[in-house]
Amino acid sequence: MTWLVRDDDVLAVAEVAASGRQRTRGLIGRDTFEGAFVLRPCRQVHTFGMRFPIDVAFCDGTGTVLHVTCLAPKRMSRPVWRAAFAIEARAGSFERWKLRPGDVVEIKG
């Protein structure tokens, strides 16, 4: 099992997109999602074809959160050029997890 961790605190179960096809598909077509979806590499995301709004955190290579946004379906984020990966979660998750720019996260497991 893979986890999204900040300061040794587990924030959520993480699903990591391991292939280009998984990154392209992402959360498209799902009715619901619990946990964190990690896209690596990733500098920009879209929500075309999605059925629910998402929180997105763009992180650099060290796991530092650079930018956080919430996207409704049929939207596109701005590119975050220094981002190495992105974390997607159901809208409201980052507020519950208190995830903010400057936090350092790890994907463990």
C-alpha cells in the first residue's frame, strides 16, 4: 500500500499513476475517489471528463508543495513550471488535511 505522508503523519492512501496511460486517464470517468492520486511527472492538469471537483497540489522534486488549487469539472490549471509531480484529491480534502504551499510531502510504500 502507498501513502501520502507529511512530517510522518499519514494524510491519505495514495494511488500512483505508474504509466503514461494511467497519467492520461487519471480520475476521468470515476464517480468518486477517496485518497490521493499522484501524477509524476506533471506540471498541469485538466478536469475535462471528470464528474466531481478536485483539489490539486503541484510539488517540486523534493516534495515541497508549490501551488494548490481547486478545479471544477471542465477546467484546466495553469502550468506550474517548477513542478515535478501533482497530487489530486476530491475537493475539500486539502482543507481536511491542512495541506498548504510550503508543506513537504512524501509518497511512501
